[in-house]
Amino acid sequence: MRSFITPVGEEYPFGGPGKFILGTVQAMAEQLRQEYANTVDLIYIDPPFGTGDGFSVKLPGVREKVKIPAYSDSMDTASYLEMMCGVLTLCHDLLKDTGSVYVHIDYRMCARIRLMLDEIFGESCFQNEIIWAYKSGGRSVRHYSRKHDNILFYRKSAKAYFDISAVGVPRGPMKRNNMKRTVDENGKLCFSIRSGGKTYTYYEDTPVYPSDVWADIEHMHQRDPERTGYATQKPEALLRRIISASCPEGGLVADLFGGSGTTAAVAAKLNRRFLTIDASPASLGIVRKRLLSAGCDVSLIKQSSALALSYPALPEGEFDTDFTFSRDAFGAYVQLDSFRSKFGLSFMAFGTVGSDGVFRPAEYTLFPTVGSRLSDSACKADTVQLCDNAGGMRFYRG
């Protein structure tokens, strides 16, 4: 006899080190304070921009053009600012004294959010307004085309961690400004310039550090291999620069609007821990697949680290399915016999639910199809998890 069960989360031996929590920042603020106050090294947030629009996810594997809702950006201005005040106050509470926050926004709310950050963090803790300038389709004839985002960078105190050397790039062979191209006494190519009565010499491998205008990181194009289908996804290069400069190795990076999981994915690659929060079940599904896929590439040099997914309320999917459980002397098995859902099938796992309510798979597949078969050689697995592309899921115990 099969029965439905409702776990409170999932746990995997790799894909981390970090945790994803499904829920709104507002609802979880006090819980986050209790667990993470004064422990976070870096917070990056890419909140709604106050566009008045709704955003969706476009995922592969779905034949029909079905909109999978990601999030709504339709709050009125007063409600939006009230929400952001709560979020930024929480950011201040979670950060260590050595921590920093980067708030990714655009022209619509930048001025108001900066004044809010001045109040919460203090004007003296303002570091930069970073201009991320990019090239993308569409040009306006009514005004200059708006082709940049604003990233507001604040520190919590004067003790904030910041390592500009971590994001320098070699100067290269290109001549810059009015520098003179010469060869030094050792026959090495260099560039020199006189200023204020002094001569300054630079070599090809002399690092060049970013200013507060970032025009060297491209906006993601439609066929970018990083794309997950999430409408407002940011490129990994952007987060790589922010995390490398403002979080020490082994430190904790938090993203309170996790979206496509770019912050978590980059943090894991850079040996930082992560805490990611998002209210969208679609985000949960994308982050699970993205991090487990990256976790499969763990090498002998880099040790695997656990990934935890937490959902206080299970996002139940709407689909019809049939499958077969079986056991023999060599293990336990489950085979998917049918699956019907307008959102398509995204993930399948076979495992056990512990006394803590956490599901731990013995085996899973990131690309399930009808006929997929999973097994557990320990013969303990008794629960199958099925997920659709909208983030909905169900757990069946055989």
C-alpha cells in the first residue's frame, strides 16, 4: 500500500557546502536572526526592482509553451520600500563586523535604496555604487538606452574584509593611455609614464584592479551555456568578482533572493559556504539540479560537501504517476511507469526519510524519463520522490 508523506527537507552528500531554504525573507526573518546573527561574511541580494511585472521560468523538456511562475514584482512603492527596509535591516543583523552587503538594483529604486542603506548601515559605511554596464538587445529613441545596473556596496564596520588583489587581472601587452612602451634592462617588455616628477613602470603581468564601473562582464545572452531558464539570472563572472573580493575562503555567503542559484553555485566553486533563500518552488528545483550537477564534478583534490534543502511547507505538485517497487537479495528498486504533468518531469530520487523528517536519497537522476529505474544496494530505501519543472513535488512510500 502506497502512502503520501511530507518531509521537511532533503540532504545530499555533495552539492554544497551550504543550505537552501524555501520561504519568504519576511516570514523567516526571526528564525534567520536566531540561527545566523553576526555569522555571515558577505550578503549579495538581487531583489525585485520595482518593475510592476511578473517573471517566469522557461525550462527545457516541456513541449508546450507553459509559463512557470518565478516571482511577482508588482508591489506598490510603499509596500516595496517597507519590504526592503525589513530585508536590509536583517542583512545588517546577520553580518559579522567584518562583513559587507552588495545590493543589486537599477534606476527605478536605486536612489531610495541608497538612502535606506545610509540609515541602516551609516553613511560612513558606504563603499561604492558599482555600475555594471552591459550590451543587450533593444535601443530607445525616446531617451538614452538604459544599459546598466547599480550595485550598492556597504560594509558593516571599518573592519570589513576586502581583498582587491583577489580580483586583479594581468595588464597584458596592450598600450594604455599615454604610456611609453619600452624594454627594461632584463629585456622584459614594460610600459612607463612620468607624472609629478616620478616615473611609473608597469609590466604585462602587473595586475589591474577593477574600478567601480564594470564593463568587462557581459550580460547573459539567450544561448549562454550558464542559462537555467530563470528570467533574471545573473552571470557567474559577476558573483565571482564580488565573492572573491569580499568573502574569505571558507566564509559564509548569503543570498536572500536566491533565484537561479548563481550565488550558491559560485560560492561552492570558490570554497565558500552558502545560505540561499527564495520563496519560489521553481527556484528550489533549479538550485537542486544546478548544485547537484556541479557536485558530480568533485575531484580527489576538492572534498565533497553536503547540500541541505529545507522547506517548512512542502510545495506539492499536481501530476499523475505510476511506478513499481521491488526488492530482491541485491537491493531495493523503483521504476517509473508513467508520469503526466503540464510542467514535465524534472527530478526523481529513491531513499529514506529519517526521524528528523529529512529525505536522504540513495540514488537519484537529474534527467528522469518514463522507464527510469533507481536502486539501493543497502535495501533500506522505501520512498520515491518525483518533482516537476515548476518545483512541485510528491513523496510516495511503498
